[in-house]
Amino acid sequence: MTSRLAAVDIGTNSVRLLVADVDGSDPSGAQLDILDRRMTITRLGQGVDASRRLRADAIRRTVAVLREYRDAIDALGATQVRATATSAARDATNRDDFFAPAKEALGVEPELLSGEEEARLSFLGATAELTGEPGPYLVVDIGGGSTEFVLGTAEPEGLVSIDVGCVRVTEQFLASDPPTPEELSAAVSVVRDHLADVARELPGVEEARTLVGLAGTVTTVAAVEQGLPEYDRDRIHHFRLSRAAAEDVFRTLALEPSDVRRHNPGLEAARVDVIVGGTIVLVSILRAFGFDEVLVSEADILDGLVRSQISPV
């Protein structure tokens, strides 16, 4: 039986849409035929870390994109839609100022996910297509305001969410352009402390055999490493990004001012100011847990949200 399902992920940095035909009744084994997958950077979480409030202009940008996505969902005739909001909305004291217009624009009320729920859905999306990769898997989703870690093989066996992401690290530590050595050192030190917490709270993390990396920071570093002049999902999905290559991209981007950094092939203009913060998180994970590479995945929480509508996760 085939169902046409849609998912919308409203993140701190970007809003993403997936519409797919789903064939099967098993969330982890069903086949997805992707009809539309898109991403728009809206910076819903701009300034939230400092003010704990969503800005009115960020809300307007995000709601406008949700209206576009609703039109796309209707045009394709999806029968079910699941929408979620993550770190920025969790942290904002005025989240209702966003949720009401978001529901009006999208037609469904976004669910406010905990970091643990994000992690569970990301694991489902990221591991359903893995074949031949040794487990246990450590699935890492680097977002704008938080990063989720999920350990497991057939299903999640442990998960942790930390308040570290590309936007949060940038806003807290990287004020200069380019960042000063002192700013970079402070950011690396704080991320390292958070990762020590992950090691304590996620027993068995050091036994993970495959690191799977999700979301825009990881896919962007993979694109920059390959020098891709334009987005190419086939070149990014399941690309093996070595630790050495990630470190090299980090050094290059961190030393460049933004007006030079933006010319790197594979780096979207809207990520120029937060990519160094995100890359700090990525290379710190590789260092802390001793991985030689990360398997880059374009299948993530969106795919998990679609699959979860077959049978609740």
C-alpha cells in the first residue's frame, strides 16, 4: 500500500520540507519515493540564545516559508502532514507568537519536540537506508541550537541532546570576523565539555563503529571538501568525510573573513556566518570519540517524520 505523506521540520536555522510516496507498513523498512525535498534558511532562532524570545522579523520570514510549503504539499496531494519545531521554539518564552500563525499558514500545528524526540526520529530516518555499514551506529544531528546523539543498531538504545549548535556557538563565542584564536579556543573548550557529558550520559558510545552525520553543517562541509559548485544530493548522501578533511575545511573557513569565506564552492551564502561554529562542533565530535570519518547522510529527521506516520515512533 502506498501513501503520500509530508513532513516539515522547523529548526533554529532552517525550515525543511519532504513529500514522499511511502510503500510499506514498517517504518524502518518502507520504501520512500521522494517527490519534493527543499530547505530554506529563515533563522527563526536568531538572537534567541541571548534574549529567550523569537524576533518578529524571524517569525514573519518563517511563516512566509510555511505558506509556500503548504502550497507545495497541496499541489502534490499529500494526505497526511506532520510538522515539528525544535530548539529555538523550545527556548523561546514567546513561542506562542510563532505557533499560532504557523498553524494558520501550514494547516497543522507544529509539535514542540524535545531533544530526545528529535534524536529518535533522526535515528529512524538516518539508519533505515543503511546497508553494509557496521553497527552500533552513533547518529549525530548538528542543528542550529542543539545537537542530538543517538546510539543504537536496529533501534535507539541511548540518546542525549546538548545545547550546542552552529548558531548558538557562533552567537556565544565567535564575535570577530574572522574569529580570533581566543574565540575559537573558548568555543572548542566549551563544546569539548559538552561532549564529555555525552560520553558520561551515553554508555557504550565508544563502542560505536559507524558515525553518521546529519543536517546542514555536515552536508555543507562535505560539499566544501568536494568543491561542489551547486548542491548535488547524490554526491553528498553517504559521502565518507574523513577526519583529516573535516579538520582541513575547519582551518580554511575559520581563518577566512566572511567576504572571502563566502567564495568557497559548496558553501551557501546564508551559512557563511555560522559554518565555523558548526564545524567546531563537527571536528570536536570526531576528536572526542576517536572517529576517522563520518558517513554523511541526507536522510534525517524529515525522513523519520515521514516514516513515523506509518506507525508512531
